[in-house]
Amino acid sequence: MNTDSLIITTSPHIHHRDTTASIMWRVSAALAPAALWGVYQFGLSSLTVLLVSIASCLLFEYFAGRATGRFTLNDGSAFLTGLLVGMNMPGTIPLFIPVIASAFAILVVKWTFGGLGRNWMNPALAGRVFVFFSWTGDMTTWPVPRALRLDAVTMSTPLSSIKTGLLELTEPVSGPMALLRDLGFPVSDLDMNLTASFRGIFPGLENGYFDLFLGNIPGCIGEASALLLLAGGIYLMLVKIVNWEIVASYAASFVVLIFLFAGIPFGSGLFAGDVLFHILSGGFMLGLLFMATDMVSSPLTKKGMLIYGAGIGFLTFLIRIFGSFPEGVSLAIILMNIFVPMINRYTQPKLFGEVREEAAK
């Protein structure tokens, strides 16, 4: 019997009516509101980026399927990879870059190892990281969101503004929001109105948090709304497509480390990190709910998922706060993907009973 296509994990094996295609299309549906909000904020050019990314992934998937004699377009995995590639791009990026990212994701990361279920890292993230280091300037040029109503065409993200501002910091500041205010980072009218309304309940609330939560900030297309990403992630956890263990351990380790140490660069010392700012900014929500939880490249066991998530949280914190890059989500997830085989090996439950060796004949 040919067992090349038969890949079985350790027991128990539970039958479930969900198929690969149903899971992939439901994840894509959960991402769709955040993607559409990104299109609204960054304009029709961002829609073009999304469509080109999806079409490229489908095309490369078709070519790979023809070469291997397998038709896989209808399982939804290539569509989801293309959607994630597009959501990890700036809205005005040259279109050849998402095409190359899609080619790297599908042909190199996914099909070099045999297709869906055999890739050892998240294909969309691998494509993003590849083009980030190849075309860093284009990958860090951010269009101004519609809500800010500025005359400028591009601007920096909150995280990159803070990373630059810290290099010129001469006196301690209370935290990232205070530094952004000193740097003149813009705030939308909606944010100012909502902040003023909530100051009766939270007297020390600073301007800017509602912009982060609602997506009125520059960034990748998929980073535009923490609210919509959170809603999609909760839906996937409720229908048990996303494992809560990865989400919980990733969030917990990141939040604890941010609270303990993220105030140090601002001169605020220990126990002064702005947790709310860091969970709402950058690619944290997208990575936490939709990319770290990738079924193929994450561990198989519950204990392994907890270790994996905690490791991603630690690396995200380390790169974002003390590294040279303003953001560390993508690199953190890919680095932990490398350790997944080892995590699986040492967290697999021991077999019940023992195997007797046959007497030598």
C-alpha cells in the first residue's frame, strides 16, 4: 500500500465533520471584515494589493498542482494564504512585491515540502519576511488612513515613530502615548471626542487609544482594526478552529513582559509598560489570532501549544522593545515555527503500556 500521502499523528483520532476546505473558508470569512476596513482606510490601491496577492497565490497553487498531479485550488488554503499575504502589505506597495511574496509562500515554503500539511512554517508570514528584507523601503512606506484627514501621502506607524523618537529622547516620558504626543503624531477627531467622553470614567485616559482600537492609524492593510480582528478571532475560537491555548499563552507572556519591562526605554522603570498600547498596535492582533494559530505550523499537543505561544510572546516583546525593528510579530512566529518539531517530540504523551522485545531466534 502506498502510504506517501498518509500522515497520522498520535492517537486518539476523532472524527469531525469539518473539512480542510470548510476551515480555510471560515478563516477567510473571519478575516474579511478587517480586510475590507483596511480597504476603506487606505483606498482602492489596497484592494488591488489584496486581489493581486490572492490571484497570485491561486495561480502559483494551480501550477504546483499541475506539476504534482494534485488539484488543490478548491481547498481554500491558497486563497487564505493570498489574503494573509495581502493583509501583511502596505496599501500602496508596488504590485510586483506581493506577487513575489506569494510565489515564495506557495512555491518555496508550501510546495517544496509537499503541499498543505507538510510546510514547517506559515507560508504567508514567510513570504512577508522575505520581501521585507528584500524591499525594506517599500515595505515600510505607509499610506495615511482616511480618518486622519492629512494632506500628506505617507507617514510612519506609531511603533516606528516611537522607535525613532526613543533615539532622540533626552528626558524621561510617561510612556508611548506621551512620546507620540511630543512628536506631534496626529489623532483623529473621533478619537478626541471618544476620549473626552470616557475621561469621566478614566480620568488619565490619553488621546490615541481609540484610533488604535478602531484602526485609524497607518500600517499594513490587515492591521487597520484591532476591533474587527478581535471579533473574527473570537468567532474562530467559539467554533473551535483556533486553539485557545496558543492565544492565551501568547497574550499572557507578552502582556506580563510588556507590563514589567516596556517602561524601561522611556525612563519609567519597571512595572510601567503600557499594555493597552502594545496589544492594540502593530501586527499583534493579526499575529495572535490568525497567524500564530496556523494549524499546520503550530504544535500538536496542548502542552506544546502553551510553550509555543509563550515563546512567541517573549520573542515579540524582545524584538519590539529592545530590538532594532519596531515590530517583531512576524519574526517571532517564524522563529518559533523552527522549534515546533522539537516541542512536539518532547510534549507527546507517553504510550500506555510497554512493547515486549521478541526473543532472539
